[in-house]
Amino acid sequence: MPMIFMMASTIMFAQRHGGRSEGARADRLNEYMKTELSLTDDQYEKVKTINETFGDRIKKLRKDSTVSKEASREEMRKMRDEHAAALKGVLTDKQYAQWTALENSHKERLSGNRADYMKKELLLSDDQYSKVKAINKNFGEQVKTLKSDSTMSRETARVEFKKIRDEKNAAMKSVLTADQYSKWISMKAKRGHDGRRRERMPVNRDDRKG
């Protein structure tokens, strides 16, 4: 699934905690939220409706081949904000804070998973692992901030993304040995060729090299 569609909380959590079908993932998400946030029966029904509504909108957007990538990104940002506002209208302040914390924790795990994979493939030392994890986290936060800046032009965003990507590469190079860094570059190239998710700012095809 393209990165743009994982930006919505519903899809992110459904994929992490879900079953094989989209319906099963949605049900798993709803049950997960009910348990973690201690939802009342009334809240559960409202949250379920919200998630199903936005899930349907996301699926429809994904299937609409007439929508440009730029328009799709803007619509996804809009839906993400609307989804958050709808949940905030149902949850208590405490529950909404818990939900936000869960999302942040999920992102932390994604960063940790990448570091875990690198530790295994590159035989990182404990010290290298800690530094790589911090680099991945910092890069993710910078990209998130960049993506959320709707005032920035596409050209400026591309330039800024290249800058932070280069800074990440330089940081990795300072932590890894020459052999490890060479292998890491090869791993990234392989992910690009076999269609797996890469760390990138989805603004232009020319930027999908990093």
C-alpha cells in the first residue's frame, strides 16, 4: 500500500493489528480501540461508524484513477484531519490523548522495526543500533513535519526533502563501517526495485531514489 494511504490512523492501525480481509482489519481496529480506550457501548458504535465511513472514503480514493497524485495527497490530508476531528468529538479528552499516544507509539515501533532489521542484516553493535534508531526517528519526524506544511511549494518540498535525506545518509555513514554502509545502500536500492516501501517524500517520481 502506498505511503500516502498509511497516513490515516484507521489504515495504520488496521494493518498492524488486523486480519487478512479489509473487513477483518476494520473490526480488529474497532475492538482494539474499544479495549485500549475503554470505550462505552455508545462510543464504540460511534467510533465504529467513523472508522467505517473514513475507511470507505479511503478505498474509494485509492480506486479513483482519475485523481492526480497531488490531489490524492491533499484529499488524504483532509480526510486524516476530519477523521481526527470526528474521533475527538466522540472521545473524552483523556481518551483522545491516549489515542494520540497510541499512534505515536505505533510510529515509534515502525522506526524500531527498521533499526531491528538493520541490526540483523548489518550485524550492528548495540551502540550502532541505538544511534541508527535515533537517526531513523529523527528522519521520520522531519519528514512528517515537511509533509504537514501545506504552505510549502512542491519544488521547495523536494529541495527540503533531499536535504534531510542527504543528512540522514551522512549520519548513517558516520555510524556504520564502510562495508555496512555499502550494504545498507544496496539494501535500499533492492527495496526500490522490488516494490517495497522506501523512505521518501511522495512529491515527485524523481524524488523516489532515497
